[in-house]
Amino acid sequence: MSEETVARPGETRSFGQRLRETDLAGIAPFVALALLMVLGYVVNENFLSVNNLLNVATRCSFIAIIAVGATFVISAGGLDLSVGSMTAFVAGIMILFMNGGYMADGVGLVAVAILVAIGTGALSGLLNGTVTTLGRIEPFIVTLGTMAIFRSVTVWLADGGSIAISSSTMRSYLRPIYTGEILGLPVPVWIILAVGLVGAFVLYKTPFGRHVLAVGSNEEVARYSGVSVSRVRALTYVIQGVCVAIAVVVYVPRLGASTTTTGLLWELQAITAVVIGGTALRGGVGRIWGSICGAFMLEIVGNIMVLSNFVSEYLIGAVQGAIIIVAMLMQRSLMRKG
Amino acid sequence: MARDAISEESMPVLEARGLAKSFGPVEVLSDIDLALYPGEVHAIIGENGAGKSTLMKLMAGHLAPSRGSISLEGETLRFSGPVDAEKRGIVLVHQEILLAPHRTVAQNIFLGRELKRGFLTRDGEMNRLAAAALSDLGAEIDPRAVVASLSIAKRQLVQIARALQVPHKAVIFDEPTAALTPFETEALLKVIRDLRDRGIAVLYISHRLPEVGAIADRVTVLRDGRRVTTRSAEGLEPVEMARLMVGRDVSQLYPERHVRAGREMLLSVENFEVPGLAANISFTLHRGEILGFAGLIGAGRTELMEGIVGLRPSHGTLRIKDRPTRFSSADQSMKAGIVYLSEDRKGKGLLLDKTLATNLTLATLSRFTRGPMVDGRRENAALDKAFTDFDIRARRRSLLAGQLSGGNQQKLLLAKMMLADPKIVIIDEPTRGIDIGTKEQIYRFIAELAEAGKGVIVVSSEMQELIGICERIIVMRGGRMAGEVTGEAMTEDEIVMRATGVESVEEIEGAMHA
Amino acid sequence: MRRSLMVGLAAALALSAAVPWASAQDNEKKDYTIGVSVPAADHGWTGGVVYHAEREAKILEKKYPGLKVMVKTSPNGADQANALEDMTVQGIDALVTLPQNSDELTDPVREVKDKGIFVTVVDRALSDDSIHDLYVAGNNYGLGHVAGEYMKKNLGKANVVVIRGLPITIDEERQKGFNDAIKGSDIKVLDRQYGNWSRDDAFKVMQDFLTKYQNIDAVWCQDDDMAVGVLEAIKQAGRQDGIKMVVGGAGMKDMIKRVADGDKMVPVDVLYPPSMVATAMDLTAAHLYDQAPVRGKFILDATLVTKDNAMEYYFKDSPF
């Protein structure tokens, strides 16, 4: 037992060793997704039609993009409950800016509005980040507070109603962001892929990403290693804010409005997607593609329910809950083997 | 006093025959024969991983043996679990403190077996009995005190008092002195002697060899899961015990010391204060010097060092090579050439759930980049170098830091901090929880650092270790400097006197029996 | 506009706080206070309720000098119960309330009633019918029934999908009205799912319906907010040609506008106007000042809004 063979410099590993070291936990959500797809096909053959899958992929883009940001926050040991109402808030600001008549309608205004949205998102995230780190308050409480603040400020801005794009030309400029296609894939799907790629690069390949995981794994070790824990944590909230803004940029073109139900309970969906995707809530592990997969799974569960004929509309919630739990159980059993 | 004349006819309380334990395909303990007689202190010694803990868990019913048998007063039996063993009079005192920190001493001692009258607990009676039990152990602890307010040593005593509440024939102590100061250790050893004199059988597990020599009647040595020998402790010198444990001669535990005079000053600390924890601290550190910091637990040594490197708020003057500085984070002090290796390796030193390479480069990640990316190849090269330079032994490169043994973790932590290329290295408890073979290596690394011209500060509760490797030792007491010893004056007595504030050895003993 | 509203509201609150003292001294009781307690704007329709309540408050205060109207919004039932207590303490002569839900607020409203205060309940009836002096409500059953009748008359044989709201009484009544209206006709309901009175959820459900069914003639979604999501899903799928109509309900201004503009997809809307709170306030003030015997139930018609009468129901400034 006490005998430890020394790992030789530059050793080569056998295939078996590599297989053992393969991250089964990372694959688990994709296995669960595949099983869900089979279930979907059994329920309704149309499920596997390209159109349906693209619909679902497009629809899940908001949660998927937000979940990428949530992966950063959660893997650094934080939590952001404000993302849903932040979505409504950022969408409201973006639309009010477009309605404000600061510029002539056109592609230029679209571009500036997108920048305004991303700036608003980043600042909103910075607010969450600085209050949690400098104020040393539990992120649960801080973001619960900002969740209420974003929501009610949005309602105030909307005078109790909804904020809609007033110009129909602007709507037609924006619409392609949600409905357009590039090489046969809807634009939102490309945006998910782009956000995923950038997110994975930052989290897995850069020193900042390492620091995020280190802070989430053990804050004290990170601090004793000279990592600025507050800075890293605060930046994860900024990343979350930017992701929310990107989701808004995809969301606003769809219905052209921020309403009182915009983003409602999205925080829970995003956190669920992250956890289904294999990221631990206690921090230290982050799985970007898992989170995206998780968001896709959540949307697919809803889709299957509507497509099926044998579940009463009253029981859909129960079945969705059960499917999520079963997916988690399958994933956990795979993890244990890994 | 020594029990070399235990009569072979007297019946052992607890006896193991051919005891073995496997976890999966790995047999961690093989063919252990062990007899524990009433009124003896039987020490089990061995390096980390030799099987001491496993043996203890088997004897106390925490684990079931794979082979072999245990008999209690001649009757062969299988414990169904620790509760069963306890009912039969076998009590285990854990190394870790397993108490509810926010409850009182008496509540902890009677936790789960409260005295009741109807539905009401009899608090007065429990407090009285708790006080009596504690004073039996020679401890003056208020039974109404909250456990969290007690020192580690006192908590240890509360834990022992709790264990001894049940009728007991045999008591097993698992490294009971690991967190204790010499003074507290001495008090505990007295408690154990009292138990023995009452005819209780004591199984005592430790790797502090001088202590074993002082308390044990017989010693069993384990190595690699096997019993090497069982013999009388009389005349068994610590060096010989170490040889039996390691399997080779370790008489040269500490490296040769080369004292050089008239060296350049690296660090000077003047009137330094860490609010509430250490005050009025002034000292200097020179090139090539190994400076020790001794003191009791809670004397403020760790906090002082954390203050110096910017991990805690502090006041006072800090000069590096005569340039005044001040740090507000470990990042800043690292850039200025000072690194601090925490005593709490698992909590503050290494990310246990991350790979070796990730841990190695964490503090110096900006040096392992190519463009915006972390350069995995350079990281791997650094890991290879660390493996050779620090003799880190890992079964696979892909292991997680938490899967390494304590000694290898310490070497990895050393390697990690040396990547920052420091001029001043502060090491807190460098050999805590490390076996003797690795200790020797760590001491050699420390000596090499000094020889390479770095200034080294070693904080340790093991006085022998400080005496063995340091040129000068500063003793702290209650957050202040209580003196400095050097040269011939570096003896345990001199250090203990300053650490406790008691003038003479006689007085210490007097204080102990008061 | 918002700022002036806020200022007006603040002034009204400040004044009304002083009123009980004044009215206690003045035996002629020309000064009255009406407390209005409604849910906070948590979706479009309730947003409309708040708008109309505040608008009507100003109109009434102008009409009856000496009348003070205080409007309070509450995000949930417990808060609304607190708000009722606060208003009673401040002194009110009549209460107009749209309860968050029937069960939770029945007793708090009863306590107000027991103080001798005139109680008008709007939209959601309390569990105990004997509490209210006046009950003003839209016709949920009628909302479903009118939509069903219209579809039966104009579609003949047709496949319809239904998007429901949330599983509460209002939704059940609307469904029942719709079912009764199409009974015995050639209209076939392919599927029903909940859209939670949310645009986004209705969009998703409609998108899935479009995948599931190749032949859909009409959509009934009983709420205009959800109709917005439904129309968007249809447009995106390019199925405008197959689907003949989407019938919503409530009278959201965007939908009314579409009807008025002659949108082919939205030929009609069915009223369930948030302005019913204004009607209730109006009747309550009339009771106080005109000594008119306004008691009992006032059920508003579920008016069918067509291209011809649409502009009558269009409030440009309303948030809903």
C-alpha cells in the first residue's frame, strides 16, 4: 500500500489507462441526453425531425447562454439568482434605448443597442459581484435582493405593463437574430456554440479560468497562493451579466418586448441546467458543454411532454420533475463508475 | 514500573491472532499477532501507511477483519461495530476532536447518554459528575464552559473524559498528542499512567518516539502492514525504534549544519503587530540562515507569519534588504520574494481535488502561459522537474493532490512555492503528519535552501526538529516574543521555560501537579 | 406621465392620511375615503388593473370634491392582507378590492366589512358570498363561450388547439364556456396545454403544436398576452396560410389595434377588461355620494370586439 511507483517523465499511457482516466462524469449528461432523444422518438416520430430539433435548440438558447455564465459563477463557489429578472431588466433597457430615438433606425442602431445591452448586463453583474465580495454577504442573499430590484425597476420602467419595440422597421432589422439561419443552422444555435467555445476557452485554457476553479475548489488555498479571490469572484458575476445580455440580444428579436413574465424562474432553469450538466453546486468543477447540454435537456423534456399524447396536461409538471431526477440519477451512477 | 515481567499465565484482555485486512485486492495488514495485558501500556509504532490505524480500527470494532480472530478475555468474538466493542469495555480515543463545539463540556461528555429524571435532564448532576471525571484526569475545566472556547489540549481531555465514562477494560489512544504541546503531553502521559496503575490495558499509537519511550511498557513495530517485532520498551532507544520502523539506519535524521557568520540581512521586522494575535515583534533574518519559531499552540506564530506575508492585516515595519515594504496579499509578498507554506496543507496549501500539475503552478500561473493560454506542456515539464528535484512519489501523473500521502503533499507544496523563486521561505510545521523517512528528506531540502543562500524561517511545535535544524530559535508566548535561544542554549528545557513562562523545570512539574 | 402619476399618488396618500381626523370632526361626512387594494402588476392584465385604478382615482377625486382615493398594490396574498389592515387603520369608508386569491383574503376582507366599511369585490369572488356589498366581475364563462360561438359560426368544420392559462378557477370557467359553446359542432379540439399566461411559454407550446399537428385551423388561447407568443410562433414557422384565426381574450391594446386594423389572423377579441376595477370604483363612489342603492352583482359582458367597434375599447396610454 505504501509502495508508490514514481511516474516517469514523459511516460506513455496504455489505452486502458486512458479509458480509466476519461472523465465519465463529463460524458454523463450527453448519455442522458441521448436517452431522452430515444424517449422522444418513442413518444412521437416527429420529435427527431430536423425542424423540431432546431426549434428546441433555438428555444433553449436563452437558458443555455445564461447557463454558461452560471457555470462560471457556480464553479467559483458563487450563486446568481438574479439572472431571470436581470434578463427582463436588460431587455427593457435595450428596447427603451431603441425606442428613445437617439439614432435613426437601421443596422447601426441595432449594433449600438446590442452594445448598450452588453454594457448594462456587465454593470448589473458587476453590482452583484462587488456587493458579494466587498460586502462579504452571501451571494444567495445579494442576488435574491438584486433579483427583486431588477424586476421591480423593470416594471416601473414599463409603467406596470410591457416594454415593446415601437418601430416595426427595427423589429424587422432585429428579427433575423432569432429567426435567421446560417448554413442551415439557426443564428441562436451559432450564438450558443460561440458562447460555449469562448466560455470553454476561458474556463479551461486561461489562467483566469484556472483561478476560477481554484477559488471554487478551496478559497483559502487560492488566497494563500496569491490569487485575488474577490477579483476572480466579481469577474465571474460580470461574465454572468454579459451572458445574460447576450441571451437578451437573442430574446428581444423573438417577441420584441420585455414583459412582466420575461425571465420568470429562469434563474432556477439555469441553475438546474448547470447541475444536470455535471457542475457541482459547491464549486471547483465547471462543465461548460455540460451546462449547454443541460439547458437543451430541460427544453427537450418540455417539448416531449407537449408532443406526447398520453400525459394529462395537469401532470406534465410531475413528469418533467421525474425525468430530471431520473436523468440526474443516471448521471450520478456513471460518475461513481468514473 | 516497567512491565517486562508480565507473567505469561495472566490472561490478555484483548488478543489478536493472525489478523489481516484487505481493501479490494490490497492487503494493508497481514498476520498480526498482538496481546494486550491488563495494567500495561502497549505502544504501536510505524510509519504512515504501516497499518497502525487499520489495526486500531479492527481492535475497536470499526472495521471487520478479513482473516484472523480477536478474542476478549479468552473468548473469541466478532464485534458488530464500535458500539458493541464499547459495550464490552473497549474504548477508542480518536485523534480528531469529535465534540459538538457549541455545547458545554458536560453536555458533550454526556451526549447521547444524558442523565434524566422523567423528561428533564439532570444538568446539575451531570455538571458535577463531569467536573469529577475531569479532575480525575488532573484537568481543571469548567463543565459549563462551551467546548469551542477551550484549547485543543483541553478539548482532547474532554474527549478522553467522555470516552472513559463507559466501563472500560482496554483504552486505545490514537496519536493523542499530535496536537498537544510538550507541557500538555506530559499531563496526558500522567493520565495514561494512572489508567495503567488501575489495571486498565492501554494500546497507545504514536509516531513520536521519545514519548513512546517514556510511556510504553512494550512496543510493537509495524512496517508495510506486518509486525516486525514486539519487545520490551526498556532500553529501546528512539534511534533503534526508527530503524525498526523504516527498515534502515536513520541515525542521521538532521543534516549537518554549516554555520556561516557575517551574512547579509534579508528581512528585518520591527515592532510588528498582528492585531489581537501578535504584538511587539522584532527580528532579523539573514542569507543562508535557518531561523526557528517555537512556542505553544496559540502563541501567535502562525498568525505572525501570515501577517508578514500579507494574509492578515498588520502594523509595524517590514524591510526586505533594507527597503521598507508592506503586503496586503500573498501575491504581493510572493512578488517581493517571500513565500509562506501553511501548516494547514489540506485546508490552505493544496487543492485536494485538483491534479498535481494544477497545484504545482497555481501560485505562478502567469509564468506558464503561451499567449492568453495556459501552456500544458510547460506545466508538465515543471511537474517532471518537481518529481525529480523533490522526490515526489506518485503512482500516476494524473493523480489528484488529495490522493498523495502527507509527505508527498508536503513535497508538492514545497515544489509549488519554490517555483516562485523566493529569497525568503517561511515553512509552518514542515513535518506535521509526515513519516520519519520523509522527514529526513524535508530537513535536507530545508538545509539545501539555506545553503543556496535563501533565508528560511521554520515554525514548529516539535522542539527536537527546531533544535536539529535551526541556528537560532525565537520563542513566542501569548503573541509576544519570549526570548531567543542559540548555540548551546538550544535545549528543550530552555525553550519550554520561555514558551510557558515558568522559570525552572521543577516549577513546570509543580505546575503540572497543582 | 409616470412622474405626474407618482406625484399625484403620493399627494393622494399624504392627504388621505390626514382625512380621518378631518372627517371625524365633520359630522356632515362630505369627505370620504375609498381604499383600493389590487395585486401588483405581475402580468399584463394586472398591469392594466393598476393603470385603470390609478386613472379612475384621479377622475373620481375631480368629480367628487372631498373624496380621497388611495390605491395600494400588493405582490401576494399575505401582503394584501396587511395592506387591508393598514388601510382600515388609516380610516376608509369604502373598500374596492381585487383579491389575490379567494381563500387567503376572505377573512381579511370580512374583518374590514365588520368595521362597517362598504366592500366592493372585483373579478375574483371571495369564498363567502355574504361579505361583499357589491361584486363587479368580468364574465369568465362568457369569455370562453363567446370565443367558442364565434369559431363555431365562422369556421364550421375545423381543428383547433387550445392554450390554457394556469390551473385556477378563472381558467376552468373559461374552458367550460368554450366547451359548452362548441358542443355538437364540427370543431375538434386537437390538444390543450398550459401556457401560464406567459408570452414565452405560449410561444413554446405553439411551436410544439405546429410540429405535432400538420393541420391546425384555429387557436384559442384565452389571453391576449399569450396570443402575442402564439402569433410569433406561427409567423416564424411560416404557417400563416394554414391557420385561419387566433382568438385571445381580455382586450389588450395591441390586440384591439390589430382587430381595428383588420389583421386577417386576429379577426376578433373578447373583452375581459382590466377597466372593470374602474367600473367598480365608480359604482362605489356613487354609493357614497348619491345614496344610490348599489348593491349586488354586476357582471360585465364578455363583449366581442370586432373591426367595427374596436376603437371604443382602445386605450392608447394603458400599459395593457
